[in-house]
Amino acid sequence: MLLVVLTALVSPPLAAQAVLRPDPPLDSARATLRDALLVLRDSLVTIDGAAARLQRDYREASEASLLSRARLMHEACARSRRTVPTTRQTVQGFQLTEPVKVKRRQELVGVMDHLSQALTRCETEFAAMSQPDQGERVRGYANDRAIRMQGAVRNYEHVLREFLGTMGIRVVALGVSSGPSK
């Protein structure tokens, strides 16, 4: 018994001895699906950036700065909204037979439709707020609208992660290595 305890204490942890294998390469259909989904996901990052600048500046910024922040939100939402139809078409056209995968796809398409509606509202509201003499309106209402848009993005991202996991598509954040640390 003492020998077992001593051996366990001096030997390296088993996790350090595990063999790490790279993820298997994706077939061309899943790679195309992944790429379409990442284009949309990456376009949504600009919304977070624009919202963060708006939230940072709204209390003390000049009216001209507030209008500029509203224009950035408008442009970010418009850019992402234009990406949704192509991504949606790619997702719907992907051949699936397994019930769980079909269900996840339906969930993704549904949340994509909600995201598209939120992007349209965002685009419209921020287009109106970016007009001359709307600086105080931006100061008063833009944060709430930006937070709502970010909520729609977070909801989409959650369902997207579930879908990608079900499809066996591993996506790591930009700048993060999928292999072991060196």
C-alpha cells in the first residue's frame, strides 16, 4: 500500500502523459459550412466594437461624436444583415439525415431569422439616430438599443456553438492555437 502511494506521489500526472492528436480534417462540405458561419460570426464582432465605443462615450461625448458612434452601429448592423441570407442558404442547403443534427439546424435557422430581424431594427434605428441634430437622442436611447442588439448576437452565438458541436466542427477564437502550448 505504501509503495502505491509513494509511486503516485513521485510519478508525473497522467494528464501530462496523454497523447494529443489534432482534430481530423473537415470534409469539403463541412468546411464550406464552417466558413459561411464564420463569415457571419466575424461580421457580428464589429457590432460589439461599435456598441462598446458608444457605451464608453455616451456621457461626455460631443454631439458630433455621438452621431459618429450611431453611424458606426448602423454600418455594422447593415454589414451583418447583408451576410445573413447567404449564410442561411448555406446552412439550409447542407445535407443532413440524423434527427439531432436536423433539429440543431432548425434551431440555428430560427435564431438566424431572429438575428436578421434584430439587425434590420438596429440598422433602421441607428440610421435615424445618425442624422444631424439627433445627438441627444443617441445619448438617451442608443445604449439601450445597442444592448438589445448585443443580446440578439449572444443568443445567436449560443445556438451556433451548439450547432457546431453537434456537427463536429471545432472553432477556436482568433489568435488561439488549437494545439498544445509550447
